[in-house]
Amino acid sequence: MKKLVVIILAAMMPLFSSAQETLKKVYDESADPMEQIDRALSQAKSEGKFVVCQVGGNWCPWCLRFADFVSKDSTVSELIDKNFVYVHTNYNPRRPSSGNDQAARTDALMKRLGNPARFGFPVFVVLDENGKVLHIQDSSFLEEGKTYSQQKVLRFFSCWTPEAVK
């Protein structure tokens, strides 16, 4: 009987470990997101690319899952690297009350990016090389199970490359 219990527990271990996913944190919570975007735009302009801001935070499991998905899928990561300057734009939904600097900066960021928080997180904002918002993508349309669909993600990014838009 003890052997049977040990065998059953051993077989179930992968289920327990996947329930407690540990994903790499990719958002720099100390960075000024406006400066990050400005640097990305400068780089995009010099390289003939667009900018994609993945708005979210280390508090968001789906944000970290997307970063993990991209890092493990070479087809997706190559498409992104070829056409975009990619920025993990930190957003804190539990911002301090309005009237202080942090709240004003968060409001300015959301205004600059076309108020993408209405779509949930992560949300992707495609900017042209001059900083104009071209598209805001609700990430829920890219999901598949507990991860993302390669086909849907490739279609999204392919439709918003500089070549496709111009």
C-alpha cells in the first residue's frame, strides 16, 4: 500500500510544480516608462522599426507568461526582433491617489499610449517611429489555454510590421 501511495504521489509531482509557475520578472519597476519609450523610439527611427510596448507588470501572471512564451518561441522572437523595438512598460494599477507625481506620471503614460488599460493586461501598443499609436492589442485574443497561440501572435505582429503598415 505504501508503495502505491509513493507511486501516485510521484506521478502527481509535475502537476503540483506546474501549478506554482515561477516566471522571470521582466519589468523594471524603477525605470521611467516615458524615458524607456523615448529611447525605444530613437532606436526604432534609426533602425527603421516600430515600437511595441507590452504594458503590464511583474504583478501580472499573463504578462510574464507572454515574455516567457516569446523567449521560448524562436519564430515569434525573430519576427519581433526584425521589426520592432520591444519595451516592457511597467504599469502599476495600485498607484497612489491622484494629485501626486506618481499618479500624474501614470496618467500621462496612459494618455500617451491611447489609454490601453481598458483592455486589461498585458496590452500591446504599437507605435510608429515617431511615437504615433498605430494599434492597441487586447492580449486575450492571443491566448490559448494557459499560454499563447503561436499562430495568433504571429498574425498580430505580422500585421503591424513597418512593411505591412507602409
